[in-house]
Amino acid sequence: MSVERTFSMIKPDAVAAGQVGEILAMIEQAGFKIVGLRMIRMTEKQAQGFYAVHREKPFFAGLVKFMTEGPILVMALEREDAVRKWREVMGATNPANAAEGTVRKRFASSIERNCVHGSDAPETAAVELGFFFSAADLL
Ligand code: UDP
Ligand code: MG
């Protein structure tokens, strides 16, 4: 397994609840190096574009509304096997199914308001990193 990068977000629910510090600590404790980080507020167009793969889903409009309700953190995370490992540390999409000790188990309040994002494959990570970071932004 080689060192790779994944894309992550801390979503508006967790930023509003003051959970950024604890989530960043969990990320670092899991052995990730934070190689890019910015706080932004997504526009409706950005959220629709970022989640375009879900545009036909019944939850799409609600998801776009949620993701634009307040500021978020966008991050590039580096580690061996980063994509798979960050999804493991995040926990299942629905916090009801998330394993003990995962970020979503600790902080998520619903399947929608689930506090963090992580790319689902290396190819997706490359696209998602490019959505928010230019090469010059990343260490
Ligand atoms: N989501 C939702 N309702 C659902 C499934 C997903 O509101 O039934 C939201 C949730 O915020 C999730 C995001 O849509 O994180 C993207 O869904 P995906 O299936 O890609 O989950 P993830 O990869 O984030 O675990
Ligand atoms: Mg996903």
C-alpha cells in the first residue's frame, strides 16, 4: 500500500456545533497528515456540482440545502491507504450503523447531517481534490 491522498470535509452541522477541533484531533490521531485545509461556504451551484452523482436521489435537494447552510472545512488528507482508512475512521453514512469510536458515531445526528465527507475511491478523491484545491495549494 502506498501513500495516497483523499478529500475530506467537515460539514456545516459539525462546524456550527464547535466539533472542528475534536474531529481534526481524530484525523491526526489516525495518522493522517493534513496537506491542505480551507474554510469556505459552498454556493448552491458548488454543492449541486460536487454532489452531481446524487442528483436523481430523493435526498438531493435536502443535501444541497444542508451543505450550503453554513461554513465548512475542505481538506486534503495524506496517509497510507488514505481513501479506505478515512472512510473507516468516518464510519457508516447512517450514524445508526456507524461503528463505535468513529467520527459519525460520535458526532452525526442523522443520515443527512453526518458531520464529515470522505471520497469513496482514489479516482473520486482526485476529482474531489481538484474541485476545491489547485496543485499549488497543496503541500
Ligand atoms: N445522504 C442523505 N440521505 C441519504 C443518503 C445520503 O441525506 O439517504 C447525504 C449524507 O449527507 C451523505 C451524502 O448525502 O453523506 C452523500 O451520500 P453518500 O451515499 O455518498 O454517503 P457518504 O459517501 O457520504 O457516506
Ligand atoms: Mg459518497
